[in-house]
Amino acid sequence: MVSFAGINFKNRVTLASGTCGFGREIAELYDLSRLGGICTKGVTLLPRLGNLPPRVAETPAGMLNSVGLQNPGVEAFVRDELPFLRGFDTKIIANFSGESPEEFAKIAAILVEGGVDMLEVNISCPNLHAGGTAFGTDPVASFEVTYAVKEAAKGVPVMVKLTPNVTDIAAIAVACEKAGADALSLINTLLGMRIDLKTGKPILANVTGGLSGPAVFPVALRCVWQVARAVKLPIMGLGGISDVDTAREMLLAGATMLSIGTAQFRNPLIPLEIIDGLGE
């Protein structure tokens, strides 16, 4: 049993948002009840079709994705997906994005009413009122979103997911702590791109995408180390964890919980192997 932000998890391992959908496909391979928790695919207030393809590209030791937050909308998630997930003995962590602090708060209220165990606030999305820069790159904007969600959460723990695409991630973490966050998750993906040598054009239709996988692990580890020494909040570490050894490194850097993402695409059973390995 692991205590994290006031919640008791059966073990330290969760599935990272965006890498396991809403759990239905993974549930065909093993019992989701074996997991400490599942961070669901990010939802928004209204349905989104996402970006045009190609939306995924391989990279050395990782992958790029530019899915564009494709999702059915928060109300459809609560109606159609949450009942399925509630059939398993695991914690449900709902990841979500908004276009303003007020929209973040509105989505949070719907998720809380739906009965999720924890909120994961994706502040890597663009702040349309500030020229499209990400909320998570500015301490003031990060504070405002975190404060708004915390006000709407009604006691449900609020975890803020930090972006590494900043010069001082510790400053963002401190802002979220001051706003009342209960926990932090880090890191989200790094910004990257690839070019098709046959066409001379970017592989992704959106040009850039989020880099994940083993290639980002040293960056994730550094960020967790820095943030753990800047705030008193518990941390969910993620970014390139691919085996028991990298999981242990992340815990030594300062994380309490772990989230496994891209490694699942190579080996869908890796979360269970890490759970067993940490137990040993």
C-alpha cells in the first residue's frame, strides 16, 4: 500500500495518460485491478477530432506523437467510460485540458461529480488568452489554473502535470504548490520533430510533436530531482521508464508514484513486470 496525496494505492505503478486510452484495450490483456491506478486519456469540455495524420513517428529510442487531444468530451467520458473503469479495483485518475482557468474548473466539476479518484491537470495545453503559449510555461498562468481547479475539486486530490519545455521547471512547481495542488506529475513530453528524407518535409502533419520513450528518461529524472527539492508535494514520476531499474532510479530521484507510458507499446505487460520487480 502506498499513500499518495491522501489516497491509498495498492502499488506504485499507474498507466500514463494518452498511452492506454480509457483502459478497454489494455483490459483485454490483463486485469486492470493489478495496477495501482490508471491515468485516463485526456478529455476536454467538448469532443475533439484531433490533428490530421500522420500523427505518430518513430525516433531513436522513442516516438513522436501529435494526436491533438482527440477525445469524446468530458460528459461522454463520464457517461460511457467511467462505469467500465469502475468495474476494476484500481484508482481512476482523470487527465483533462482546458482553454481557460474557468473551463478547467468546469471540467473538473464534471469529473468530480462523475466520481473519479484524482484529477490530473494538463497545463501543457495552449492559453488562448495569452497568445497560445502553454499554461505550464508561465508560473502565473500555472497558479491560476491550479487555483481554479482546486476550488472546483471539492476535496478530490488535484495533481498538476508539468511540462519540461521550460527553463525552470522548479518555479512552475512552486507556483502550483502555492495555488493548492496536492501532487505533481512530471514530465509531459518534450517538443520535437522529424523530417522525411524522401520528401524533405516534416513527417508529422502538425510538424512538431511530443517526444516520449527511453530517450527522454534522463531529462525526466533531472526534472523530478529538481522539483522534489523545491516543493513538499508528492510526485508521480514519468517519462521514459521502461524497466525495473529505471523505475527504481525515478523513485530515488524523489518520486513516490510511477506512470508507465510509451514502453507499453513495445511490451504491454511491462507495468506488471515493474510491479513485480519493485515488490522483489
